[in-house]
Amino acid sequence: MAYGIVLALVFGYLLGSIPFGLLITRAAGLGDVRNIGSGNIGATNVLRTGNKGLAAATLLLDALKGTAAVLIAGRFAPELGPWAGLGAFLGHLFPVWLGFKGGKGVATYLGVLTALAWQVALIFAVVWLAVAFLFRYSSLAALTAAVVVPIALYVLGSPEIAGLFVLMSLIVFIKHRANIARLLAGTESKIGAKE
């Protein structure tokens, strides 16, 4: 079983470390997305190129990395799915190809959640959209949703998966520490704003 867990983590990591935001913007002739805005490879920063289609594609592909990792590993053994999902999440955050400097993991987090508990993924989406609509901060929306998810999983009877998402949510908060500082200072960029 330990061998299977290691394989699932490695498989998920390699899948998660594909930097779709970087690849898509380069293919579109927009250069290196790391040179604009926050320097991030995720959908929020891709949106700062002004191309909503590329941002949407980045969001979808980054989420699908997490979903695919869980579903593929789960075909071999259901208990390996969450481990592969964690690997995909970590791969997106720390891709070996980019010197371990990746995105903030929200889309991949959502993709893993979709594969493991789609009902709670809907709750995540509703919370994210509501906070984003009200306050126009992507980071605040993601952080709020990341707090709600483990609670919802626990309440809905999935304590083991809730434990996994407590860990993943903590990592999301750590990766957003600069955003949290800017939110507190009132200097965080709003959704759709170019920097």
C-alpha cells in the first residue's frame, strides 16, 4: 500500500506540474505570463493579459489536472485517488520544470475536490462566485471558499477527505500570504485589473 501511495503521489505531481497558464500564453504569442502582474502562472494572472478566453482555458486545464489525477489513480485503487489529487495540487504549486515556482493551486484544488466530492465543489463555486461578485477580489473569494470546504466535507460525512482538505486549505493560505497582506493594506488588485 505504501508503494502505491508513493506512485500515486508521483503520478499526481507530474500531472499537476504541467504549467498550462505559461504554455497557453506562450502559444498565443503573449510571451511569459510570469513577467506580468503577480508573476503567477494561474488563471487570475493570465486574465491580466486581457484575454478572458485564455484565462478560462487555464482555469479549466488546471482544474482538470486535479480531477484527472484522482480519477486515473482511483481506477487502480479507490484509496489512491486522494493521494494522487494531493500530488497534483503540490505539482501545480511546486513544478519541477519551473524551479518549483508554480501557481497558488486554487483551480487544481477545485479539480481534486470535484473528483472526490462534487457536491462540495459546487459549494466552493457558489461561495467563490458570491465573494468575488461582492468584493471583486479573487484571492478573498478563494480563501473564503477554502475555509468553507473542509467544514462542508465534515458536516456532509466525509471526515477523511475533510482532513486532506484542511491540509490543502492551509497550503492555499500560505501561498496567498502576500495577497492577505495586500487585502489588509487595501492594495490588493481587483478581478480584471491589469497591473
